[in-house]
Amino acid sequence: MSRLSWRWWTRNNDKSVSERTPPSEEVAGGDRRQLLQALSAIAGSGALAVISQPAEAKDSSDLPPPKRALTGRDEAGKSVFKSFDVTSKVVEIDSNPGLTFYELYMTEGVPQLTGLEPDPMLKGTIGFPGPGGTMFRLISYPPKRPEGYKPPAGVTFESGLKELSDKLPGMGDVFDRSAPGMHTSDTIDYGVVVRGEMTLELDDGQKVHLRQGDCIVQNGTRHRWRNPLPEPCLMAFISIGGKRG
């Protein structure tokens, strides 16, 4: 940087933007390019300082409920948004505080594509789809329970499964009474960790630790989920109904 450019920068650096002397009034000829280079370096270092500051961590439980954009067609056959709002069907499991199902969409058999079909979630929801059907949902799993945790007063394993089946018809029926958490459904499940972390355990005791963005394909096998962290985990699932061989 030339002596003139440096003098301009040191004199103006502590002033507000409105008070600074425009460089065009002091800089002439080749000094202009050097000055611009210096200012670019200064601005760049300031931007890096902002970028390098860690973002404030946000508690997952404070995040707003997901929105769902539902498309269809109008009477002229053009594509339109039929709705864009928070999830229309939210199921909270009182016997397991923090376990929440966001029921997004479901189909039965071969779906029709007229775009005029009503929102199927207005009829309610189900635990799992039948053969050829699909279910799209988000599940928020509660944090790892602290040592000595006890369920809400009056809740038993059986009453918890009953609540599941009452609110998500048939879901409680797929759980193994001899191994809490283990369950098997007649579906192929495509799953992805949206937020947090999750552990998937199978029959042979093998476990895989899933982090944000990791995916699973659950081929109708017996398994259970465990949240290893003291914060909620949000997963997305698409279940496709199948048949046992």
C-alpha cells in the first residue's frame, strides 16, 4: 500500500461511514488500485470474523412444528398449492412424554394422480399401511432418559401400547412384549435422521449409530430405536406396506 493510501485508511478507520472522506478526494492515479486492494482485504477479514463465530445452539424442542406443502390441480388442470401449513395431524404420546408423530400423508393401493383427491389425513391416521400403501411421517423421539427416570404416574407397558394403538391404530400391536422397544411391521421403511442422533438395534444385538443425514432401509425386520443424546431426535420415515413370504 502507498504512503497516501495508508494515511487515508488510518485517518478514516475510526470514523463512522458518514464521516469518512471519500478516497476519490485524496487518491490519484495508481494509488486507487492499491487502496481498493487494501480495503478488500480489510472487509474480507471482517467477514471471516463474522463467519467464524459459532452459531448459537438452538434447543430442538424450541423449533416450530414442520410445515407441509400439499400440491394438486385446479379445475383447469394446472398445478396449484392446495395448502401450505403446519402438519395437519400431530399425535403426542402422553405415556412417553416427548414422543410425537407428525402424520404427513398416506396412500392406499395404487395412488390416483388426478390432483383432485382430498387430503387423506383429514380422515385420521393409521399405524402402518397395508400392502401397496404408503405412510409419510416425521417422528420426534424424546431425549435419553436420566438414570432413575420413571414414567408418568399410572403408566404401564401395556397401557403405553394401548395408547399407541388408540392414537395410531394398530401400532401398539407390533411391539414385542418380551423385549421392550423391539417391534416388527409388515413394511419396508425408508428413514433419515433429520436432527439429532439415533441408535438402531437388531435381533443379533448389533447396533448402528446414526447421525444427522444418515439413512436406513428397514426391510420388515425386528428392531428398536434408542436416542443416545440428552436432546430430541427427529427422523423422517416413508413406510411401504408389504407381504410376508
